[in-house]
Amino acid sequence: MSDHANLRQHARTDFLAAQHDADSLPGWVFKPVQFSQGPAGLVLNMSDGGLQVLTSAAEPLTEDKYEVVLLLGRADVDSDDEQVSWFNGVVERKWSRPVPRMGILHGMCFTARNSTAEQFLNGHKDALESGQWVRCVLLKVAK
């Protein structure tokens, strides 16, 4: 059986050291976002032109394309003001698979290169690799 990492087209940068441990996920990761009807997610890693996002199993993704909007700050703060960034980009969902006790993992690629979300993630790899959480919200793209 071949190693899946050897089949990758691009090297992947993982953002969380304990990303496959359900007990390490804080309760606020999938907290609904006040301004949106879209599901909240957690960016786990990225590669050249793509990323993987973990969402709650209670909110499966049904569309092929979404606008990913990165969220700044934590959702466990007692405030109704979600800190929304201007870092966003349109992604196309390529695959989805359940991750036991954690949610659903989605493989996505950016439909246009150098979106503000992709630029932010590329520019902050060191902080992200050292354990900074990257929440996002996935909004349906108008057809």
C-alpha cells in the first residue's frame, strides 16, 4: 500500500499539533457565527492552492463552492461581536469524509489564486504551525 503523502501534488502545512485528537478541540470551535447562516469550521492545514477544513458533523456541506471567511479572535468570549476579517476567498469542495468524534473533514481548493484568505494563511504559517487556531465560516456562493 502506498503512502498517501507521496501521492500529494503539493506539500502540506499542518496548522495544529493535535489536530487528530477530539479531546483537544475547544468547545467554541464550531460555535455558530452571529452574522451568518453558514457553518463554522476550523482550518487544519493548507497546501499550494488548497486547504482542509473541519466542520461539525451536525452541519454537513451540501454545495460544491463556498466563500471561506477567516475569523479573528476566539468565539468563547462573552461578546456578541464576532471579529470578522476581510480575509476571504472562494473554494471548491473536492471531497468530504467523516472523522470519528470530531466532525467532517473537507478537502478544498481555491478557485482563484492569491485570494486574501490564501495570502493571510501563507503569510502566517509560523504562527499557525505553532498552534494558533484558525476558525472560518463557509458561506454559500450565489450561482
